[in-house]
Amino acid sequence: MCQGNDGKEWQQNTLRRELLRQASGLAVTARKLEENQDYPNKSPQSLARLVRVTAELLAKTLEDTPDGRLKHVATLLCCDEFLRIVEHSRVSLTPWSMIQATEVFLRKYVGDDAYFIISPEWNYNYGVRTGVFAAFEKALSGLEWFPLDEWRKEVGWGEKLFCISFPRIEKLNVLLHANLGHELGHIITQRKVEVSFEKMWLEKEAEIKERLKNLIRGDASFEAMGDLLKETVAEIKASDDTEKVRQVALQALIETTADKVGVRVFGPAALASMAEICTRWHVDINPIGNGNYPPWRYRLRILAQECSRDLDAISQNEQRIHADIVPFLEWLLKIREFTSSATDMKEIQSNPISAEAYKLVNQALDDMNELVTSSIPDEKKTFSLVENQEEISELIGRLEDQVPPNESGIWPDIKPASLETILNACWAYKLKEISQDKSWCEKNIERLFRLCLKAIESSYVSTTFGPKLIEAYLQD
Amino acid sequence: MVELLESAHIFEASTKLQFAATCLSKIAGGEKPTQQTRDILTWTGTLLMRVDWRRDEWASAAYINPVMATQATAVRPVFFETFFKWFKEAKREVPDIGDFLKLFYSFLRSGGVESKLTSEQLDLAAQFLQAFSENLLSRISTNGIPKPNPVPVFA
């Protein structure tokens, strides 16, 4: 019955021949990239191996593939996009001086067995792909003829491989790379958010569907239909709407949880980098028209709340604040004022689907806060500018002398600056300079980027090798 | 961000439904179900009963794991879209669609063992599963056309 005579046999014979050629070509290309040595670490080769092994085994088992499943194999062979990530991760295309330091920083949260591919994309955005191996495994597990155990054995490790991307034209803009904290958030919380949401969805789906269906039944145009048509339309529309509610709510929880992780680890630098990047976009757009992402103003509000210790310190004038960081804090206060408008929430409430979704999001917020805290146990509090103001001020002094802000103190009593401290110092320095000269960026910003990148690299080197050098110096 | 694993879930559903469609055709032709066939039909029955929320059994979530619940929500719009199109053709063969679905789902849940459906009805059901599978697959493949522009936000 599934095999008609309407040309299917011709289509399947042609497809089978084409798939064999495509899979073999994909495997050859993947192998070439796998053998390339021009990568900052071994992760890109691992991803190339995943594609190669998948393509090779799909080709090898093509004879056993039932006719009706050839299109599924064709869909899987469209995984060549992953080779683009491999190709873009060559040393010459990445801000290589911060790659090792960033990897060490990320491993602190993700685990020593985690590997990263940090590569540029020709899109003005940051991104991360998690669960690449798991997604392949899940998809391949549906092919009952496919040798999954052999695939697992040949592909090797990979459970903890993460592909992080940044905007190609911002390669040098290390201050903006504080957005990588958000991507770290995806890595360490996304699966937990999904699991937590799946349980919640199981409980709430029926009532949400019922409310949406009632809305559809109450629609004036619906009343004009015949009874049979009414129920048909209600079923289709309610299914669609409920699925949209699920997508919008899940995306909101995934993004805001990742935002919270980002701001916990990078503090005000995370708020600043998100605020700066989103000024170019519509900040109140409804999630439904925006790939299900929460409005920017909504996200900035959450980040500003997380930075409230620093922001309250300056707004309530209760504490001595170093003059070097005041312009940065005042700029951040303006972001908080910007988020006091509820125009984003009005936009969300204007659509029953997003309104339903954010009802769910609000119910899940406490759970998500706990989830963030349990995911980064050493960072219960957000990195604070005010608490670290002495060190940050010293680093700003170095920047003013055009010296990389990689350490504080005087040799040999030095303390290498952490990645988060360097980024916050650079942001504070930038805003201090801009407060004195609005056109400062035009001539000086690239120098700041280079000093910052150098500082990150030097700090990594002195953290890793410094203790041995000091030991040798003291012995002499 | 969500897309990769979600696509994998939809892919898995599509490929298993296609397999189930082939199994139904074989059973309609007189073949006895193997253990592999029984497993895939049971899985299909569980998924469909969760997907089709017009069924009374839908309310009973005891045998549903949360992963399948979200998988069911993701495929549901395609299910109804496929169902109503298929129903136009099928209503000549199965005048009482409610009874037919009840028998069909219970047949699937039994792993293809307890059948009160005729071989013609099994063929009809196979056609439905195949169409459902193909429609799901088209949701995650580009179908040969250029991808839409990416949403300009960072993931």
C-alpha cells in the first residue's frame, strides 16, 4: 500500500544512487577537515569525525535502508552545516589570544572534560550549539538498521562538545564578548530547564489548551461556521496555539536562565554588553514575531535586577564609590531606568498566546533561580563592581598608562586579574573616557580591545606559569 | 537554540511512524508481527493517544513520560493537519471515524496483536501514518528551498 506505482520506484532508485554519492562526498570532505591541523584545539576535529563517521555508516548501510526511509537519510546528510563550523574555527579566524583563557574559564563551570569550538559567524549574533552528539544519537536511534553501537565507538567522546559562535566583524571587540557568559548559561542550564519544563508542561497543557479553545469558540467569525467545521477549526487552531505557547514559554525560560548565569559570572559587564548590542533592535517586540525570544527590555530588566547591589550602591549613595567606576555605574543606572517602562509586558499581554506563555514563565521563575544557583555553586552572588572597586581602579590606571590590565600589585607581590575583573575594568574605563569625550571611541576603541585581549592572554599565562616564575625568582 | 534537539525528536517520530506504516501494510497483507514490529506499534500507539486529545485516554498521563508529552505537543499541529486531509478520503471506507480510531489506537497499543480492523482499514491507517511521517519530515528539512533569514538575536 505504501508502494504506489506513481513513479515512486523511479524516484527511490534515483535517490538511493544519489544518496550514496552524496554520503561518500560528505565523508571525504569531513575527513579532509578532520586531518587539518590548523585549529586551536582538538574539538573541531572531533566534530568533523562525527560528520564523517555518520556519513560513512549511512553510506555503508544504504543497501539495508528501506525505500520509505531514504528521505530520512537524505535529511540527515544535510549535516554538512557542521563542517562550516569546523572550517571557521581555524586559528586565523578566531581571537586566538583569548581562546585558551576562555576555555579554562568555561571549564571552571562546565567541567574539565568539556571541549569548545569558538568560531565566527557571518551573522551579527552570538550563539551556542549544545547537545550536538546527543541530537545525532537521538535521530540515528530511529533508524533500526543503523549500527548505532559501531557509530558510538567510532565517533568517540563528544558528549561535552560545545560550539560557540560570535559575530565575525566583532572578532576584536572583546568587551562585547562578555555575551559569552550567556552562552555559558545555555551550556550549563539548558537541559535542566528543558527537563523541568517538560514536567511542568505535562501538568499544565490540558488547562492551557482548554482556555485557548474557549477563546477560539468565542470568536465572532467562529460563530458563523457550521457545527462540524467549528470543531475541526477549533482542533487545528487550538493544537497550533498550544504548541506556540509551549515554544514561547520554553524559549523564555531558556534565555532568561542563561542571562542570569551570564550576569552572575561577568556581573555588570554582561548587562553592559547586552544593553549595547540590543540598542540596534526593537526592544519590545512580541516573542511570537521574534523567533519566540523574550523582548530585549524584559531581559535587560532581569539582568539589571541581578546587578542591584552595584546599582543601589550608587543610586542610594550609601557607600564610597571610586571615581573611576562612577561613569560606568551611572550608565548602568540609565539602563535600569530604561527597563522601568512596562511596554514589553503590554506587548506580551496583547496576544493570548504570549500571555499564556508568560503566565507559565512567571510560575517557573523561582525554580529557575534555584536552578541557576545550583548550576554555579561558587557564584551565589553576581560579580560586583563595587566590591572589587580597588582592584578595578588599579586596572583602569594601567589602561590609562596604555598597559594591559592583566594584574594588580607590584612584582613579585602580584595578583593576576580574573577574566571577569579584566572585562569589567575595561568596560568601566571605556565609559569613563566616553563621559569625558563623546568621540573617544572613534580613535581609541581598537587600542582598548587590544589591551584587553593582551591582558586576558597574559593573565592566563601568569596564572598558569606565574607561581613557578615567582618561586624561581625568590630562590635566586 | 532549542532547534537541534527538537528537530531530532521530530525526526525520530517521523522515521518511527514511517516504519510503523510499513509494518501495518505487512500485517494487512497477512504477516505476523515480530517483536520489533510490536515495539514500534506500541510506541506509535502511545504517541498518537497523547497527540490526539479528542480521545478520552488523553487525560490519563500515567503511561506518558514528560519527553513524549512535549514531543506530542510538537507534532500535534501536523497530526491534525494530516488527519483532516486524510479523513476526507477515508470517510467513505470508515463511516464512523470515532469507532475506527478507538480500534486503531487499541490495535497499536496491543503491538499489532489484537486486531478488529479489516485489512482495508489497516491499509488506510498505514496511509495516514505515512502521510503524517512525511509531513513531519518536511517540517525539519528545507525541502530544497533556501532557508529563511535568521532571526537577528543572539541565542
